[in-house]
Amino acid sequence: MGKKNNYLARQEVKKRTLQDATRQTFVQYMTDTLIFTLNDPEVMGKDVFGHARLKKVLDAWGRYYDKFFDALTLGPEADYARAKMDEALKRICGDSGDFIPFEQRYDWLPEIRYGHKK
């Protein structure tokens, strides 16, 4: 491997490491703030979540995180995961008008295209 290729490979590793650190930081921050919210009596009233209930929610949240993570990628399962996320959210939102399609919720992610142009 030449010096240029070696340098580019090291730069790519640094970039991926920074992206992973950023993702892990935001996941942890989101988890912490969810815990605070669900345990806040001003928000939840008498229905605050204690440790056992929080653990149950966080375990389930982790499973959903993993289940739908492909939606954030451009991998072969991304379009399927995006469609499944939207189906689940539509079901939860019902006729409330609160549903926002994936492409609008994550408008900074590239749309998945299969060789055709708009």
C-alpha cells in the first residue's frame, strides 16, 4: 500500500471512530434524558417510573433500536426497515394527524433510490 493509500485508510478509520463516538454519545444522552423524564413527577404525575420499570423500558427500547437501525443506513435492508417504522408509527398515531413520514422525520438522510431519477 502506498503512502497516499495508507494515509487515506488512516483518515477513514479516524472518521469512523469519530462517527461512532458521536453516535454513542447521543444514544447515552438520549437514554439519560429519557430516564429523567420518565422519573419526573412534574411530567409523569404519580405514574413515575422507578428503577425496575425504567430497566424494562430501556431493555425494550434497545431491542427496538436494534430492530430499526437499518433504516438509518443505505444498506440492503434500509428501505424495508423504513417502511416498517412508518407502519408502526402510523398504527400508534392513528387518525391524530401526528404521523410524519420517515423521509420528513429524517430529511438529512439520503433517500433510497433504485437507479431511477426523480
